[in-house]
Amino acid sequence: MASDNRNFPRVIAVTSGKGGVGKTNLVGNLAVALSGKGQRVVIIDADVGLANIDIIFNLRPEYNIRDVVSARKSLSQVMVTTRHGIKIIPGGSGFAELTQMNEGEKLSLLSEFESLADMADIILVDTGAGISSNILYFNAAADECLVIATREPTSITDAYALMKVMSQNHGTRHFKLVVNMVESEKDAKTVYASLSGALDKFLKNVVLEYTGYIPFDRSLQKAVQKKALVMDVAPGSHAASSISEISDRLLRSRGPNSDGNLTFFMNKVLNTGT
Ligand SMILES: Nc1ncnc2c1ncn2[C@@H]1O[C@H](COP(=O)(O)OP(=O)(O)O)[C@@H](O)[C@H]1O
Ligand SMILES: [Mg+2]
């Protein structure tokens, strides 16, 4: 219940303007890093186009959120648990239909999601890429919005476009940035400088916080080939240590969008769609 003063899970949306920039790998590896640091982590796979969190954990979930919406299953029946103890809520195309749900379905989904408050410290949402309304709702409802970009001009332009729409249409004023697939931190800082420079110039009052980088690392690609996570199969790799640093940074900070209330999060997700 929202009346006690226990800590509510922190909801972090991981998103990008352009696809294929490393969201799913960041979510999966970050979950492993955070759970290794004692956090109870739940992943919501809300990428309706390319839901593949289950693949990198080498899991084959039988059900997804759609079974919860239709009241065939409870959230705990749909949830799968990894060997790290991370809980995954498979989305598939189920989340695409959020906006078409009737009031009864919304209420039942909402009450199911309330149960998450007791089992998670951090909820990571893989929201997918782009500016479709579904993605924007999830990003806007989360406590924190973590944008991932690479140094490709298209990725930078699309990240800017995403933050522009989020700030103009949803009032989001604070974003976190992770730069992926770079040679060095210097390159990551260049990407950060160009994005935050553009925000300063064209969108007043929007803050972009540098949250770290992940180097281009073959170990990560090899892990993906094996349907595994670099954090598990190559913990000493450069990619794994960078992701561990990102998890430390996240644990040290808390987003200013935070209202610390999971029910509030789901309410926002479900209501803005109508
Ligand atoms: N740091 C990295 N180093 C090397 N390759 C990477 C890195 N991050 C991602 N990739 C490659 O990019 C592909 C897409 O990553 P993924 O996490 O699925 O992106 P998204 O979820 O944004 O579509 C991965 O399968 C991998 O081959
Ligand atoms: Mg993905």
C-alpha cells in the first residue's frame, strides 16, 4: 500500500532513438550487475517490436503480459526467474495493446503490478526504440529515463529527437545518457557533449546526465552468439567492467522524476494511453 513508508521500487526506462544500439544488452547486463550488488531486479520487456530479453537470458517463456491482461494468468505465473534471481516479465506484443484496453482490464493489470512493489528494488524497462506512443508512455511514466546512443550521427540525431518529444509532449526534464560501442571514454564524452550542447541550445531546462559508456567489445558479441550475457561469460572484459561502473553510478544517484510509487507508474502508463 502507498501509505507505509517502505522504499518503493525505482523504475528505470531504457530507451533509444535508433534501434540496434544495445538497449537489450544494457538492460540484461545491468540487471546482472545490480543483482550481484544485492538489488532485487525485475525486468519488464516492453519492446513490442523486438522483445528479446528472454533470448539473451536463454529462456523460453510460455506466457506473456497478454495472458495477464486477459486474466488467463497472474503476473507471477507469467514471470520467469533467471538463475541470478532476476525476474522477467515477457511482453511480446502484449504491451502494444495497452492503449486499447478497457477499464476493467486496466484495473486488473494495475492490481497485478502492485504485487511488484514487494519483490523489487529496481525495475528495468526495455522500452524499445523510437517515438511511438507506446514507448513514450513507458518512458514518461518511469522515474528515470536512460537513453542509449552510439557515436553514429543517426543514433545521436534520433536520441535528440526522442528527448525533444519527451520534453515537449510529456514534460520530461531529466535524462541519463549511456554511450555504447565506442573506442574510449573520450569518444563517449564527445557524444555526450554534442547531445547536451544541442539540448542547451534548443530545449531550455532539459538536463542530460552522463551515466557512462560501454566500449565496443567482441566479448559482448560472442556472449550474444551464445545467448548469454557478457557479465556472466566474460566478467573481466572491458564491457562488463564498464557496465558494472554504470550500475554503481545508478546506485549512487536517484532520478529527479522519481515519485517512488509503482502504482503511480502503472497508472500513468495505463491512463495516458486513453
Ligand atoms: N558494446 C558492444 N560491443 C560490441 N557489440 C555490441 C555492443 N553492444 C551491442 N552490440 C551489438 O549490437 C547488437 C544489438 O544489441 P541489442 O542490445 O540487441 O540492441 P537493441 O536492444 O538496442 O536493439 C548486439 O547483438 C551486439 O552484436
Ligand atoms: Mg532490444
